[in-house]
Amino acid sequence: DGLLVDSWECGIQSWTWKMEEEFKKRAGYELRPYLPALFGRVLESEAKTEKFLLDWRNVCSRLIEENYYAVIAATAKERSVRNVFRRCSRRRYSALLEIRG
């Protein structure tokens, strides 16, 4: 028996009701002053804006990893089910990623 998670059909997930709290915990600074950067504004300097955008992407990625992929993998492991994720990149390359406990 196995579980294949074929693709991510959730679009771009970039917010949770606890996003400000999660961002502060993970990036170490307040999110709210930097929100205009998500809409293309340069804040203080390009370097500082780019650092924020990198931190933003990292926080979003970690939240998806922890609250989606890790939950599926843990559930499969609890049930002794082989778990495989299919991932796709913008280059239309696809691969299977197997999570083993």
C-alpha cells in the first residue's frame, strides 16, 4: 500500500491567521512594516527589501513544509504506508520524492 501526493493544487499560499507571529518567531523581526515590499515597493534600500523578501519566502516555505508535507508524511508513517510526493518545477521537470521514517 502507498500514498502518492501527485501535485500541489493550492496555488501560492502566503498567509495564515498567525502569520505575523510566525514571521516574528522565525525571522526575528516584525512583518507589518515590510508588507508594502510584497507589492513591489522598495523599503529603505534594495538590499533590505531583498533580505525581507528572502525571509518571507523562507517562512512561507517552512510553514508549508511543516503543516502540509510533514503532516502527510507523519500520517503515512503512523499507518505504515509508503509515502511519495511528486514535485514539479518551472522547467517542467518532475521527480518523485519518497519520505521514509
